[in-house]
Amino acid sequence: MSTGSDPISEVERLLEELESYAEKSPWYMPNKVVVRDEDFFRITHRIRELLPSELAEARQLLEKREAILKNAQEEHRRILESAERRMEDMLSQEQIVIAARQEAERVLDKARSDGEGIKRDALVYTAELLEDMEKQFQQTLQTVIKGKQFIEAELGPGRPAAPAPAADNPA
């Protein structure tokens, strides 16, 4: 038994030795292999002595691999969730902008409509005021004309009437 070789080679050699015991077994039993128990336990004990460090290293590598995969999957999930939240935020913001634009258009349309109504109402009010003023001026003019006629009648036919003011003179 050589102890100077690497553990993997030593395990392979021991497995070959175990196989050779089975092949050289003096007892024949169909579908069974007979190996002396002391040889079997000596070889399996030596294999166990050689393998634990490599198995432990392999197990640690597998555990590290699993941890890396788990971290990668978790990071992948976080990235997807973050992207989905960002997309939802962007869609929400876009919807807010669309709603704000629609509301602004509605307010502008209402303001235009209200402005048109106020302008129309102001013009109607002004027309009514001018009509009332015209009536008052007509009444005042009638009063002036009647007063003038009264004075002329009182003065008599021999007296000259005062000259009438010019119609285009804005006095």
C-alpha cells in the first residue's frame, strides 16, 4: 500500500484492489461477490480516510455554488421587482400627466366658454344701458323742446326766438 501518492489515486487503487478480490474470490455464488470481510473493511476504512477532505471540499464547493445561485436568483427577483415598480411609477406618472393635461384642457375650454358668456352679457348690458340713456335723452330733449315752445309762446309772436344751436356742435 503506497501512502505517498495523492488521495484520488490512492482511492482508485483501493477500489481496483477491492474489485480484484471480488474477481479472484474462491467462492462462487450467482449474482453475488464474496470478499473476505477483513479485506473489505480494511479497504473501505482506508477509502474513508482518504476521501473526507476531498468530499468536504466538494461539499463546500457545492454549498458555495448553491449560495451563489440563490443570491443570483434573489438579485434577479429584486431587479425584476424594482423594474416592475419603476415601470408602474412611470405609467402612473404618465397617467397623471395625461389626466392633468385633460383637466387643463377642460378648464381652458370652460374659461373660454365662460369668457364668451361674460362678453355676451357685457354687450347685452351695455346695449340696454345705451337704450335707456337714449330714452332719457329723448325725454330730456322733449322736455327742452316743450320748455322752449312754452317760452316762445310766453314771449309772444313779436319777439324773436333765440337762435337754435348747431346740430353738429357737441356742446
